[in-house]
Amino acid sequence: MAPGKARHNKRSSGNSHASTVTTVVFVALCILGLWLLTPSSFISSPRTTTRTTTNTPAARSSSSIGSLKPRLTSKIPAPVFEDNPGDLPDDAIKSDERTTDYHNHKSKVSSTTDGESSSSGTANEAESNNDDKQDLETQKGAEAAAESENSANKEESEQGKGNAAENDNGNDVQESEKENDGDDDKSSEANVEEHVSVREETSEGVQGKVSVEEQQKHEGHETQTSEAEGVQGKVSVEEQQKHEGHETQTSEAEGVQGKVAVVEQRKHEGHESQTSEEDSKTQNQQVEEIKEMTEREESRKARRDRGKQEVQESRVRQENHQADRQVNDTHESSEESTQQNQVSDEEQEHRMEQQQLEEENQMKQEQQQQDEEQDSQGSRGAISDDQIQHDEAQVETEAPRKESEAERESNNTKEDSFPGGESSRIPKESKESKKAWSTQADQSDNEKERRKGTSEGQDQSIYGYTWQLCNVTAGPDYIPCLDNEKALRKLHSTKHYEHRERHCPEEAPTCLVSLPEGYKTPVEWPQSREKIWYHNIPHTKLAEVKGHQNWVKVTGEFLTFPGGGTQFIHGALHYIDFVQEAVPEIAWGKRTRVVLDVGCGVASFGGYLFNRDVLAMSFAPKDEHEAQVQFALERGIPAISAVMGSKRLPFPSRVFDLVHCARCRVPWHAEGGALLLELNRMLRPGGYFVWSATPVYQTLEEDAQIWKEMSALTVSMCWELVTIKKDKVNSIGAAIYHKPDSNECYEERKHNHPPMCKRDDDPNAAWYVPLQSCMHKVPVDETQRGSQWPDEWPRRLQTPPYWLNRSQMGIYGKPAPDDFAADYEHWKRVVSKSYLSGLGISWSNVRNIMDMRAVYGGFAAAMKDLKVWVLNVVNIDSPDTLPIIYERGLFGIYHDWCESFSSYPRTYDLLHADHLFSRLKKRCKIAPVMVEIDRIVRPGGKLIVRDESSAIGEVENLLKSLHWEIHMTFSKNQEGILSAQKSDWRPDSYAAPS
């Protein structure tokens, strides 16, 4: 390069051109500084090609100029450079306001550099003519150039411009900058001011040496002298040696300059180390403070957790202790006297209060210790007094509050509740209570034999079902246990109405019952008592046969019910009042609450007894009077399909306050009065039998013979004929009998006919038990059920029966009277807080309800104020609590849900199942039970299930497969609740004929 050689010759000419030499030295220093600070000089990149420039004129010039640097550096203030990020990742580069200003200035430097490189020749000539400029201006220009070069270096480092092409351009720029005129120097001074404002935090120090130090850190190399100079040829030589593997020798002048640079660098490093130590101390103090605050907070949290754990453990210990004490008391009560094994309630409460006080004192002491520890730790930390008070209040709130049993139950309700706030802690039966209670399965010998062939412990997968319609003769009115044609064909006799009794299929059906064509949503109560939709039960035969007696009539698209019957053509209400006038002691709705209506027809008698606050269990067989029970249920009147045949009815003994028969066509007098003796078993001692039939008021030969035999039978049974009353309005008469409430008459009889039952004959055994032509003695012990008449309604609803004593363990493990009361409170809370408002049920559309697994009848009792009736079903494998249900003025029936229920399809608005399926699945498959539910629930009807979470999930999936709508499911503490509604979906195909 010719211009470079010319400048070299000028420097060797002498001292006459001192100003010119000074300018040249300044420019050379700028060029070398810029070159040394570029990333390609220090950081080797795989994409960068390093060129050897040792022998170039520029290199030779820089070597000869090196001896002049000490004179210049002593005058030029050493700038402090910012950190050079090099090839660090983007997220490691600080971004702040200064960086933003730097980027704005960077674009200006880049554009200026390009312009200068394009006119390098002209600039060189201009530089040679400005030799007379003053040294002060030269030094200022050197500072400006150094600042500009440092900015350009950062720009290239951030953008990764370390390629060979930029190195070439850099050499051209260096040569062009050597020849800048005075105007360019002024521009450089302006640029210096801008850069100084950007780096105002580090305005002092040796800039070139700091940048060298930073580059050494990125490279991981230790250089002794050449890196710190930032302007010497030795640096370029060493860098060339690193990149190309050559070793070159440097001049003594360069070594001297390198030593000077090293001294200055060490001074700067000492200053930086001092600053770094101060920063480190500050950071260490902050870390220590953070650690102390963290440790204090963790300590407080640990103490709170320990307090909570101790409270919970104390609560569990108390509950376990109480449960063990109750069990122990119960065991002892069965072996020893009541006075020795029971602790009074006052003593129990006193113990609990003492234990409560001890726990509270212990908690207070622990809290005081915590406060002292916190005070000793001082106020240094971010935990405020308010927070401490809040934590103390939280611990105190979590302390056990067990002042009384009612309050504990309330707390449990708040902690574990279903939607609506009612408790999820569903009472569980005590294992010990099973020893104190018999079941229908145990009581019924025939049931034991019959169950030998049944499978146990089976479970059914809920998947893989293809639902089909039942292909049966009964069609939409199919009752599996009453329409079993295969079993009926095998009967040897029908003399005792065996063909009207239950004969269930060996395997419960899994087909669905079809809907009648034109089926509509049933009419709501009480309008339904007077009319129903014809298409829902499209049978007219009964209207044709009994229409003149005002049973039922066809009126347009309705079937209407004038309220009459064979014995009360002019209305049931008049007839009901007629009975009470005949025997005022009957006292409907007070003394007499639960009635059995035999051969009920369309159940108008029971339907209008609701007006007198009386419940009537109506039943009639499925016979030629087609659908009479179906009519009753469609009207909203309780009824079942049953017959007085060869087996006992599925009811306990001594539970009905009154039994009614109005032209019921039952031969009471036949076969030694076996059927009347079955009524005697179910009738409560002191109860009444109302017989309204033609033998009472007609004198036809047949009627007269029946009356004669009936009179002899009732006398031998010690029944008292209270009155024979005639009703002039209806032209009928009624004989009303009274069952004895003592055994005096039985003991004074001359003839033991009918005989008294054997002692081992259980009058409560009623599940598939043959009729027994005998009578059971009347209980006389005041502690026995049947020795006293129940309290008047409605007081009897909530009063524990007199024959439940405290020595007997209840179903849930408490003394029986307490168990009864707790169950009632539980269901009142469930119904009021959850069922009435939390399940989305429109109760105005609900009339017929069945509790599929009743215990004490608490659910039905809680529904007392609604215009509904609840049929309580006690399962045959559950404790026999059905007598308790009748004692409190409710009614129910025994049943085994592994079989079909004796009711027509589409007869219930709501079914309630409390812990039914989790117990039932141990004995039979769940899928047929769900099919049975689908059969007896009306389209639009509801199902409420409370059970274990696993059983809830299985029921939910089956309901979905049956196209039921799931309104709500909720689980907590392994217990769940489900609410669903039946749709009108039916399959399109039929199953194979059975």
C-alpha cells in the first residue's frame, strides 16, 4: 500500500516534523486499538478466518510507533470499558437504558465508517497537510477515537461480525481515520461526549486494560503484557501466534511498554478487587438476612403444623376412646346388669370437659412458648405482629370443641358436607348391632332353603350391555315375579291362589319394559286422585264392569274416578266418616294412623283417608280386574300387587292399627280361618277389623252360611264384635271387630281351636313363609312390642318406641333410643339442606316415593310436611327395623332387591337408595337391579343414591347406558351422592322370547 510506505518514510526523517509524527502516532494507536478489541482478534470462531498481517506495512508501522506510547498514555485519561459479552447467549447480556442508548449510537458509527472507507485516498492526503495541529487537539481526538472504536467493537461483538471481510474493512477504516481533518476531530469530540454519558458509572480507570481483562475471561487465557496495552504491536504478534501457531520475537521497546501496561493493569485489578470485596460483603449480608427470615418462617410453619397435627391426633384419640367406651359398655350390658356397665351421661360429659380443659391449657402453654421464642428472635424479619395474632387465632380455632355431642356433630357437618351443607358423614351400621337384631332372612326358614341355590359375591361389569325390550305377553304392564309364565305352567294347583303369588325368574331379567303408545306425563296430585290419562293405562274393562259403582269411568282422553266403590257408591269420604261414627274409638288420624286395605280395587278408600291424616297400605291381586293396583298408583295412592293365598304377606306382626275389607272377596272362614288368622298376625293388639260385605247385611243362603261360620271363627279367636252398623246412604252394613289386648280370653277358651302357635314360631317371619293356622299370644311385658298402644299421631313420629331400651344397641352403635333420635335428626338435616334445594328436583311433580333401604324410617319422617307418601323397604338381609317404622306411624314392606318388586311399571316418581348397592353387590348383580329401577320409575322420575364412591360410579355408568340424565354427582371421604332423572328413551329391538 503506497500511502502506508510514504507515512513510514516521513516518520524516519527527523524531529522537524514533530506535530506530524504526533498525529500519525495518534492514528496508529486508534487503528491498533480497534483491531485488538475486535472479537476476531481474541476469540477464535469456527467461522472466522484469521489472516497474518505481521509483514504488512501497517504492522511495521505499529511496531515502530510502539516506543511513543508511554508519552501519550500519560496524558490521555484511561477510559473504563463496559463488559464485552462476546459470544454469550442473549439472556446473559444486561439490558438497560444505557444499552439502549448504545444501540442507538451504534448505527451512527456504522454509517460513518462506511462513508469514510469509500473515500480513503482523499482523506490520506488531507491528513498529511494538517501537521501543524496542536498536541492538545491531538489528545482530545485520540480520546474521541478511542471511545468511537470501543463502541464499534461492542457493536461487532453483539452482532457476531467476526468474519474476514470485516477485518479487511477494518484496515481500510484505520487508514482512513489517520487522515481525518480538524472538522472530523470536532465531530469525534461530540461523539465522545455521547459515549461518556452512556458509561457514566465507570468513567475512571484504564479502559483498554479492562477490555483486555474481560476478553481474557471469555477466552480463559492468561496473558502477561500484550493484552493490557490495547494499542501495541506485540498484542497483534501474540494473537497472530495463537491463531497460526507461529512464534515471533518482539522488540525491547514493546516489552518495556508491555511491562508498563502490566503495572497499570494490576493497579486497576486491585481497585476492582477492592470494589468487588465490598459488593460481596453487602451481598453476603443480604443473604444472611434472607436465610434468617426463611428459617424463622419455616420454624413458625413447623410449629403450626405440629399444633394442627396434635389437635387432629387428640381429636382422633377422643373419638376412638369414645367409640371403644361405647362398644365396651354395650358388651358389658349384655353380660352384666345395666347399673354396673353404663356410665351416666353427666359423667361422660364431665370427663370430656376435663379433657377439653387439659388440652386447651396445653395448647396455651405451647403458644406461650412460641411467643417467647419469637420475642427472643427479635424484630428483624418480615413477619408482623398482625400475622402472629392471625396464626394464634388459627390454632385456637382448630382446637377441639367437644362440649357436647350435638356440638361435635355440628362441627363434623361443617367439615365434611355435601352440597347444601348437609353432612357427608353418612351413619354406618355397627357390626356389633347385627348380633342384637334379627333379619327376615334369618327368621324365614323357607327363605334359607330357597337361598341355597342362589349365587353370592358376584359382580357384574357395567360395560357390554345391549339393551332390548322385553318380549313378553304382558307388554308394557310386565311384572317379572307375577308374570312368570314358565313358572306358572309348572304349578300343581291354584286352589289357594298360588298363581297370583310371586314366582320370580331364576335369573333376574335385563330387558326393558316398553311404553304404552301415547304415554304422557302423569297428572299431578291432588288432581290425579280424580283423573288420569287414558293412554297411560289404556284399559277399559274395569270401567265396563264397575262403572255403575263409580269405580272408574272413561271421560274423553281421561279415566275419571268419582271416588266410589262397591260398598260406597256415593263416595269414600262419607263411608270413612260412617266407620268412625260407628266406633268413635277408631279416631282417624290420631289413634288410628296405619291401615291395611285388603282387596282395595282402585284404592279410593285409601286415597281419601289422606284427608284424615291416615296412611293405608292397599293391595289387590293382578287378576281379571285388570290394572286396579296400577290405577291406584297412577292416581298417587299407595298400593302393591299381592294376594292372600298360601303364604304370609311381607309385613311384620302386630303393626296395623286397623284392617279393612269392603267386598274384598276373601274367604275368611275357609280352611279353619287361615286367611283371617293371617290378618290376626298383622293386626295390632287392641286394633280393629272392619268387614263391609254382603254376609253382614244380607240374608241370602250363601251369605247367611258365611256369616254363621265367620261368627264362630271370630269368637274362637277372641275377637269382639263391637258393632254391626248400617249405612242408609249406601244401603250397606259393616261389622267391626276388636282384637284382644291380653291373653285372658285365650286362656279361658274351652276349645283350643284355632290353636296357639308354638313358641319357636316367629310371628315376624314373613318372607316366603307359608301360612300358619294358629294364633300368637299377646305380649304382656311392658318392655315387649305390642303390649301398649303407640302414642297418638303425630307425636309417635318422633318419639322412640317404648320397647326400645338403652340396654339394646342401635343400628349405628348407640343405645337404641339415642340411635333412633340421631337418625331422625340426620335425615331432617339431609332433607332440608340438600334434597329440597340442592338436587334440582321439582317436588311439586313428586308424589309416590320409595325408600329402597330404610332403617328407622328417618327419611320418610323428614318428608312428613310434603304432599308425598314414602314406602319404606327393609331388605331381608338387613336388621329387622320395619316394626319401628310402623310404630312411628309410617308403613313399609320386606323385600329382596335381588328380585323384582311387586309393582306395575312406571308407578314411582322418586326412588331413594341409601347404601343399598354397596351391600347388595355382595349377593347379586347390580345391572338387573338397575333394570328394575328403570322399570318401576316413571319417565321423568328421579333417583337419589347415597353410597360408597365406587358404588356411585358403577350406578352412574349403568344409568348413562340406560339414557338417564345425571343431574349431580358428588364424592367426599369415600362417600358420594348421585341424582338422576329417567328419560323416555326405549330400545328399538326386542329380546328373544323368555
